[in-house]
Amino acid sequence: MSAPRRALIVIDAQQEYFEGLLPIQYPSREESVARIAEAMDAAEQAGIPVAVVQHEAPVGSPVFAPESATFALHPKIDQRAANAAHRFTKSFASVFARTGLEAWLHENEIDTITLTGYMTNNCVIGSAAGAEPLGFSVEVLSDATGAIDLANEAGTASAKQVHKTIMALLHSNWAAVATAVDWIDAVSSGRALSTSNLVVSAQQGRQDSGAQL
């Protein structure tokens, strides 16, 4: 099997998730942004193109307003973004929706996207699902992403529960999920990350449920 032709996608690593109304709760936002920075450094060293995206809401919006201080990238990411191969903004959860990213990936002969950034429960899962019909393989770095606590009329879920559940869901069908360290090792050796599938995940789920009875 040929080595993956990767692009690292840094999704919305903006101050909104650190100093704004949507602070990342799990994993630790400072630890997760450090892992994103490490992945960016490793990508640059390996010649993997990096695309940095920022979510942009209409002027005056309570979050992601382009005129707000929290629209800016986190400083660790901002200092590296100057070396990014591609930068763009988006207004939907998926990085593909009306952004031109698909065309850029094809122009650069990319077949595998590695997703980092925020949030696990919105733009990461939306982008992973959005990649499926476009034919791109997806990798998600579990410790270079993050979720928030959720509560609404349908129920409640802690950020840890949300994050871990979505990582298992993604690995069952839409993506290969790994830590930043494991991804960097895969990059250095030119190999694809191992993944699962829905049938194997379902079988293992039944076995684990039976063992708990």
C-alpha cells in the first residue's frame, strides 16, 4: 500500500475556545492546543501541507464575530499559521461547505486529511462526515481536539463523555483515530494509521456489553 498523501487541517483553533463563550472542557484546552502545535511542527518537518481555517460568523454575532478579539487564532497556532500552505474561513460546521477546500486538496493530490482543532462535537465530526462522499480518508487526533459540556432539552453530557463517545463513533466508520504522538510516528514512517469498521466495532461492543452483565 502506498503511503498516505496527507494534509493537516487545523480547525478553528481560535480564542473563542479559550477566552470566549465556548471554552473547551475536555481534553484540557491548553494540552490540546499544545498537541495541535506539535502536529503542525511535525507536518512542516515532513513536508505535509497544513491548512488553517477560522470560523467566521456575521458581524455582531456573540461568537466568532470577525471584529471580536476571540476571532483570532490561539497564539501557539497564530505563530505557526504564517507557514501554512492554505488559510481560509468557513461559516458551516464542515470545512468543505462552500470553502473550496476540496479543490485545493485535489490540486495538491491529497488523499488523506488529518483533523485537529475544535470542536469535537461540531466541526470535527461535521468535517469527518463531510469527507466521506468526497472520497478522502480521514484521521482525527484525539488529544489535539476537544469538546464542551452540553445540556439542552434532549439531555446532558459532560465534555469527557461527548469527546470519548465521538472518538469511538468516528473510529468505527469515518476516521482513523489516534493520538498526536502516534500520528507523528506514522508520519515519520510513512504509514497509514490503523482503523476499525462498523462491523468489528459492533462485535466488540456486544462482547464488552456481555462481559459487563
